[in-house]
Amino acid sequence: MMAGMAERGAGRLNPVDLRLYGLIDVGVLGSDGVRLAELALEAVAGGCTLLQYRDKDMENARAALARIRAIRAAVEGRVPVLVNDRVDLALAAEAEGVHLGQGDLHPDEARRLLGTGAIIGLTVKSGAQADELYRLPVDYACIGGVFATTSKDNPDAPVGLDGLQRLVVRGRLARGSGLPLGAIAGIDAGNVADVIAAGADGVAVISALFKDGASRDRARDLRERIDLALMARQTKN
């Protein structure tokens, strides 16, 4: 398993393309694996660049594994599929990597298990955590939550655009410009340009991409807004 993951990952683009990161959250979107796979395929067709399977209240690991495999089969390697929290399921599903929270397996251990070719992402919520990025074997970090959201029970107050900007600066100081930094929580078509202007390289979204099933059109609209905002930021700098 580890060797296969490392071999598949060896040819991937680096850095990870975080521009439009779709979170396929079972708690928000339901547990129908066929529907989740369809949503994933539509999102990728519209311009989604990265996918994550998230199941915070997982009751059945076997069912979760089947869903992850269905999602990967649907997108046929067009974008990487990561698994939230669970390194074991990422290995079993032969996914392209994992996204870890601060209380999950340490990135060092995840890297040891998954191999050098796997994608490992990390949630960053504070300046101290951003400062630690210099020594962690991660391929990207997601900063948040930026805005309030109903998709996840988050005890921490939103950092807002100013907080996002400060954490991006600290992350860049810790790791340089080569580490992609994304933003998460409460991001939609109305605020995504401001999030990119604040320094994020991309956004992680659930409802803004998958709500009501129109994921292809929503992905296309979000990608256009993101790409325009990135070009505007580059021109300004």
C-alpha cells in the first residue's frame, strides 16, 4: 500500500493546487456513496482542483471506505482525493493523501506511514501553529475558520480576513512562498475574492460548491472568481 501511494504521488505537481478544494462532508451532504461520487465528478468537471472526503461522526469505517473508493473511481485521477483525519482509510482506499487536524496523528507519523509521495495537509488556527510549519512534512496548510459556518461545530471564534492575513504572513515566514496556504469556513462566491486578496492561495468549501447539487456550475463560477482574484493579487504585487 505505502509503496503504491508513493509511486502514484511521485509524478504529481508540487505545490498542491489548492485553488478550489472541495470538501465532501458526509455530515452535510449525506451518506449516499453514489450521490457523493456524482457530486465529486461534477465539481471536478467544473474546475475543482482538489477533493477531500470528510466524515467527522463516522460510525462505519467499511461504509466510509466504500464511499472513498467510489469517489476516487468517479474522478479517475483527474484531481487528488484526500481523506480527513484517517490515515488508515487513506491507505486502505489508496487515496492520494490525508488532511490532518491539530489533534490528529502528527504529520511526522503520517508521512512515515504514507510515504514521500502522499499529500499531507494540516489545519492551522493560530500564529503559534503557523510558526511550526517550518519543521513539519506537510504539502499545504488550511487556515481557519475564516468566517462562521454551520458545517462544523467549531469552538474557536472566526479569525476573519485580518486574522487570515496575519496567519498567512506567519506561515510564509515559517515556510516560504513554496507552501500553498488555503482558507476554510464560511467562504462562498460573495467573499471568495476578498479571501484570495487577503493572501490565501485557494479555498476549501462545502455548501458553496455542493449545495443543491449544482456542483459543476458552482465550481465553474468559483474557479473564475478565484483565478481572477489571484491574477489581480499578482498584478498588485
